[in-house]
Amino acid sequence: MRLRLPVAGLVGLSLAVAACGGGASTGSSSGSGEVTITFAIWEKNDQAGSTNLINAFQKANPGIKVKLEITPWDQFWTKLQTAATGGAAPDVFWMNSLNMKLYAKGGIIKPLDEKPVEGLPASVVDSYRYEGKLYGVPFSVGFPVLWYNKKLFDAAGVAHPNADWTWDDVKAAAKKLTKPEDRQYGIMAPMWDQVGFYNTIYQAGGHVISEDGKKSGFAEPGSIQGLEFWTGLIRDKVAPPAEVYADTDGIQLFQSGKYAMQYGGMWFAPIYAGNTDIKDAVDAAPLPKGPAKGGVIMLGMSTAVSAKGRHQAEAEKFSAFLASPEAQQIMSSTPGSSLSLREGTQDAWFKNYPYRLKEAYDASIPHGVPYPVSVNTAKWQDAQKTLLTEAWAGKRPVAEVARDLAAQMDEILAKE
């Protein structure tokens, strides 16, 4: 699930905010006749699902037409910023939690009614709140799982991971599954935040950012412990050194069959299921619990509504529809679509893949944690990447790096 908006994009958005100004919409809905609203997404693989959703909505609302616009991820935000600067943003568009607060603060997107999100997981919905108001209606969910290679586990006589596993179980299994003579490692330890160290930080009782979004949590003892979980795996040589991931993507590495475990997204399922060499060799389990508690980053995609659109009532109606039970069922049943968010609509998606993803989802929900964000999240994430790279490479102690990161992050947050 793509999240990042580059810092260059943040600068562009700041200019867009200045040009547009904040505040309530001046647009109004058409009093009669047919209206057309635009719906912008970035994932071509979701074209079929989005088309099915549009058709169902138009059938129920014959006076509203929805025009689908698909722009590749690497162009989506630039195009959106340009449109926002000119006051011509799409009526409804995909939004992620990392960028939501910046758009909300700038008055580019409008606050929405709470009713459409009733019954949806708070760990996802709360990611789209800013200053007490809802700015996005989540429609899908993504969560991390522990992927593992069943063949390697069976060959080593190690029991498969289950919902009761803890960090100690991971470390013990990784040691048994590491075979230097075969260039086989028990686990992978890339410097991934969403599916990796953000989870272990919370599992150790730490936090990435304070609830009010004004203070870093990286210097907290639990946060440092959560980071050291990963650097310890590398130090103990049950995970490869950090430089391995510089040349080859972690998803590709896992498919080589030389790595027994990987913390990764449930959205890796279509990739692994589509590879005949690895499809039947792997499976998924819930994330192991940490020394303090369970903790799983639950991240949902949402739709936002332009604060400057001419047909806001129709746009809000379409946005709300995408979170409805009917729409969620359509999304789940369409090949290539994301996992729907609403309980009771997800079975079709889980049945698409021969993995224990439903079990992992059910075990994750009670421990769900919103993805940590502020207004300018990408700015402090750049500092995060730069400094933590030194810790992953073993050049500096984790605690020292974490304190420096917290200090830099606090400076960035103070300017928001």
C-alpha cells in the first residue's frame, strides 16, 4: 500500500494551500438535472473494481454520473496539487492517512459526516481525523502479517507460527532456521516501518508520535526496544546484513526460498500466490506479540471530498456509498480489488488466496494501532530513514540514534 508523498510534493502542496486559501466550500449542488462528478484513483489494478462500484452507484442514483480518472502513483499527487491550486481538484479522490492532515489543514478537502463510518474499525477510521473532524471515509484495510516458508520450517522440524507466538518464539525459530552453509536465513530484517518496526515499537510499549501529534516517541525505552528487536536479529546473524536489501527488494528476496520468515503486508498475497515456485510453500500468521502487548498497524485507504467542488452533496453521497455494505461486498468480490474494510464483506477476498489471512486479520483487529502521522509526516520520515540507516548498518547504537531522531522530529513537529 503506497503511502509516501515526497518532500518536494509537500512544498508543492504548501503552495497550493496558499493559492487556494482555507475555509469552507463556496460550491453548491445542482438543484435539478443530471450532474457529473469525477473520481480519481492511482491504482490501475483497481479499475475493474472501481468501475463495478460506479455502475452500482449510478444504478441507485440515476441523476448522478461518476467519471473515473486513473493517474499513476508517481504522478497522482503532482496532478492533484496542480488541480487544487487552480481550484479544480476532482470531486472525490483517494486519500491516504499520511497526507490527509496536510490537505485538511489547507482547506483542500472538507470534513465529512460520521454516519458512513459507523461499524468500521476505529484503528482505521481514527487515522482520518484532524482536529476532531473526519476528513476521509475509509473503504479498505491493510495490515502486516508474519509470512513464513512452510517447507523450510518442516525441513528443520520447527512448528509453524501461530497466534500465540511472541518475540522469543521468533528469535528461537530464526536461530534454528538459519543455515550459513546453505546461505539460508531464519528471518529478514529490512528497515520497513509500516510492516516492521512501527509494530514492534508499539509491542514493546513505546510509540512513534504522541496522541496530540506534537512530540516524538522514538527516545522512549519501549521504542528503542522495538527498534533493537530488528538490529538484534542482524547482530545475531539470523537475518542478513542491511546492505542486502539495497540491491534486491525484500519481496523478491523472500521468493528465493532462502528466507524462512518475513514481516510483510497481507497485500503481498497476490504476488506470492501468482508465483508458482513459492505459492504453495508459504503461508501467513498473525504478528507475534511483544514483551508489553500486541500491536498491529492497521492502515486503511479512504476517499476524500474536494472542499471546492461544485457538486459536494453528490460527491459526499458517492464517498459514503463506497463504505456501505453493498459497495464493500462488490469490492471484495472483484478480482484485483483491495480488502474491504467492513466486517461481513471480506470472505470473498480471503478465499482468493490459499493462506491463513482471515485468521491473521481476526487476531490483528483487537491489537490495531493507527498509522502514526502528523501534518508533515514525510518530513520527519526522511529524518527517520537517514538516521535509522546508521543503526541498521551497525554504525551507531540504536539508543543514540533514536534520541537524535526524536530531537530532529520534535523540531519538525514544532514548526507544524
